[in-house]
Amino acid sequence: MAPVTPTGGPGLQWAVHEVSICAAAVRAAEAKARELGGRRIAVLRLRIGALAGVVPEAMEFAYPVVCRGTLAEGSRLEVEHVPVRCLCESCEAEFEPKAAVYACPTCGRPSEKIVSGRELELAQIELE
């Protein structure tokens, strides 16, 4: 059986993983909004790292569906894409790797220290 896609055609595969993450983000935002006395969530901002294992497009597709019946219904989802950044432990240079091998562009040594790119965060909500 072929994978089901949001558009009904080839391309982005539907991912239940992203739907559950999106739903959890909406629940967390809704709880915070209620705590702050908000009547409606206007904007929900997520930070998603390149290594987070999440397909941002699937989150964006799922968002209106998981918002139905919540304080976030009709709100806008904004996604900040966080690139991979490494720190070279030899020369202490911080860099964005350009290939699968995370080699420091300054000294050429491989780096195993990732300083960003794994994020999956509810960064901010705007309330009405």
C-alpha cells in the first residue's frame, strides 16, 4: 500500500508522530493561555531544529485540525527552523556543518559537539 499524503499525491508523507507533537504543543499553549487569563491564542511559535526528527511541513498541515475546539482555533502557527551548529573542541570555533561529516572549517577536525539543531520547543504564544 502506498503512503497516504496530506495532498493525496506524491510528496510529504502523513506522519502521526508530528500530529501528536503538534497536539501536545497546542495543549501546552492552551494551558499557559488559561493560566494567564487569555481568551484566545492568536499565534503559536515553535522552534524546530534540523535534527529534531520532525517534519515541519507535517506540523503545519496538522495544526488547523488539532486546534479545532481549542483556544488556538483560527490561530497562526509560526515555525522557526533552527540549523545545526557545532562547536569544535580543538579550536573552539562554532560553525554550521556543510556535509554529513561535521568537520570544522577552521582547523578541519571532526566535531561531535552539537550546540543547536535538536530543538523542539514551544517558543512563544500571542494571546488575545
